[in-house]
Amino acid sequence: MKFDSEFIVRRPKSELAQVLASDATVMQLFPDTEIVSSNAGARETKTRVSALGVESIVRFVFRTAADGGLRFEKICDGRVWRSLVGAIRLLPVNDATTRVQIEMEGTTKALVPEFTIRAPMKDQLQQMTRALRERLERT
């Protein structure tokens, strides 16, 4: 299952890479997120979420990519996901404008039909896109 989104920001890639690398940006991607550890360029977060009518805590590891983007991976310790990885890419359009692409790809565990998680994942991607766009445009 793959999800993606993109938008344009009228700022150079180098400026956006600095904003994307900050702890504040990582914490703003999802509401109620905190960084629980940070070492060797990897930041582990935990976020309280409600999915499929169940409250839980999800954990991700975020790593800054060499190209200025951000890669992330869910720690799949629950009942839904077998794997979930993603990336935020910064692609220069010109010297003053950057295309921001967000991509997530994952597989659910055997007893979780993908159609049950598709709508919540689309909502989560839209929420992440709004938060990231707001952060990159105002910081």
C-alpha cells in the first residue's frame, strides 16, 4: 500500500532542509508527538493516536537524509503494520522554489485487510502534509 502527497514552497531547498532537520518540525508532523531519544542522527518519537477506534501509541524513527530530506520508519510492534516506511523529499524547482514530496509505503499484518487501514492512512497523510506545509512556509 502506497500513499503520497506533494506541494510547492516558495523557498530554496537549502532553507527548507534546515527547517526539516529540526526537532520542532519532527514533533509537528503529528499532534501529540514527543521525541523520546536522539542519537547518531536518528530521532525516535512516540505519538498518541486513535485508529480504528482504538487509542494507542505509535513510534517512529526519523533520520535526516544526505540530500536534506527526511526518512522515517514505523517501529511495528503492534497488531496492524508489518512494515511502514516513508520519506520527505525536497526537489528544487529553481533557486527560489522547492517541490516537497511526502511518500509512505507499508504492508499490514496478515489478519488486517488493507482496505480497513486505507482511509485512516489517507487522513494521516493529509494531516502530515498540512502540518509540514505550514511549518515550511512560516519558519
